[in-house]
Amino acid sequence: MRKFVPFGELRRQPTIVVDSTGLGAALTLAHWRGAATPLHLRDDTSAGSCLRALHQPATPGLAAEAVTANHFDIDGFIGVWALLNPELALAHEALLRLVAALGDFREIDWQNPLANQALQLVCWLNAEEKARFYEPFGAPARRRREDEASAEKFAWFLPRFAEVLRHSEAGRTAWQPEYARVQQAVAVLQGPLTQRANYPEIGLVVVRTPAPVPYYALFGPTAGFDYVLSLYDGQRYELECKYTTWIDLESRPTLPRLPLAALATRLNELEKSNYRWAADGLTDTGPLLRLAGRPLTKAERYADPDGRPIYASSLAASAVEAEVVAYLRQGYLGVQPKKYWTWAEVRGVGQ
């Protein structure tokens, strides 16, 4: 019978490490770049690797009775929970895979018959996490270490998740507000006021829509793409490099993410407003390029676009789109997509 242990207790006994890396792990099940996940267990999500492992019980290290993670997020939680509840996890494997991907990549196929239930579970996890603890990436603001503080979240969620998994109505009070907000946004993005342009050769999706929307709606139908350029009314824009290029994606080859600072410099040469374009660093989990007012915290950048200020540019949407497309096309000249980029290789492409 497996049990969860705080990350700091990793070396006290043989321990499976989920969605994290740590010296002394009996088995690592993580999609992080360079993680020691066995080749035959690699998956797009860390939860997916855990589910693969449950299908192969003879996997070395899987007999360890302790499981840990150094942070709490939806993908990591689903992976930990699956290892602690293997029979129930395998019975709901398809749904859990959707939940993990929606939680980590914000991607989902809304035509999937399990999509609504996956969204309900993700919204339940989000709502209870914020109400009872703190928002993702919020530990430092409370002068706490995530690897320590997150153990309290695991202790609360692990014994309660099964009921909501089996009967999502049990969590309706918690999941309904965000669920309704996302569904309303999905309707807008699927309606006549939204236009989408795909540039598959550079992994870019351009979404023109009236106003910022939640990530689950914005990124939901962007599987297979790694950049999203959002063009909102009022000449408000954001470009985001998705988390899919921070991890080792198993299902498809990717282009390495490019540093966005040079693109910010180019846009600043054209920008006539009182704001300046700024970009997050290459190794941020989801680098944003946007007009900067006050600096955003990591928690604000991770939160939904409709919850942060997005400033008006002097540039037309078509001009911003053209500059982004030109920058990515130039940066990827001679570069072929592949799996398992190292950070050294990624930095080399961007030099």
C-alpha cells in the first residue's frame, strides 16, 4: 500500500518521485526536460507516465511504498493519486489523462465525450486549492517553500478526490463558477466574433477575439501548436510560448522555443504608446511577450489572461502578427522539429 510523503522525506525510504526530480529516487515519473523517467514510461504528462507504470507492475522501483512531489499542480496530483489508487485510476484512465493535460497544457478536445467532466474536475481542484490554501506559485509570497507547503494540499485532496471523480455533482458548488465562465468563453471562441489563423510550420496559432478569456478556453483547441498570439479588441495583445516546450513532450516532435527578448526589441522600435514590450526569460514555464505596466508576479502570469491588465498598443493587430510570424520564421530557418531537446540545444538555436 503506497502512501504520500513530503518531498523533504524523499531519502528516508525508497520513494517514487512524480512530476519532479530528486536525488535518491527509487523511480522518477516526470515529463520534465532531462528527467530520469524510463524510456518506456515517457508520456506527455507526468500523470500519463504514472498510468503507464501501473500497466507495467514489474517496473524497477515501482514497488516503493512512498510517493512524493516537490509541488502541487493538477498533473502532479493526478499522478500521485493514481499511484496511491491504482485500480480506480486505471478504471478512469482516459478521463484522468484529459484532466492532467488540461491542467498542465490547458489543452482539450471539446468534442471528446469526457471533456466536460474533465473540465469539472479541473475546476474543482482549482477552486478548492484557492479557497483552502493558496493559488499556484503563491507559496513564495507567503514566505513558504512550495515543496513544504504543498504537502498540506496533498494531505487534503488525496482522500477526497475519488468521490468527485466518481460523482462530479458532489463538487458542483466548487466547480460551477469557473466551469460556467470557461464554457461561456468557449462559446465566444467558437462563434463568429473570433477568427483563428494557424501557422503549423512555426507552431503558431493566432486568435483574434474581442476580449481576454480563460486559458482553458483560449488554449483548449491548440493541441499541436506551441505559441499562441492573442489579438484582442482595443489593440491589446499577448504572445505566449506554451508549457509544451518546457517539458519533454512524448507524442510529437517540437521546435525549440526561441528567446522573445529580440522580438520585444523589434516591437519597441515600432511602438509609439507609453508602454514598452517585455518578455519573460527562455526557461520560464510559459514565457509571455506583452506590453509591460507594473511587473506581473509568477502567480499572475500563470493565472488567466482575463484576470490581468493588458495594455493598448499603438500597433495594428496585423502589424503585430506580421512581426511575430517573421521573427519565428527567421529563427527557425534550418531547424527541424525533434523530441527531447536539451536546454543547451535550445539555447544554441536562440543565439
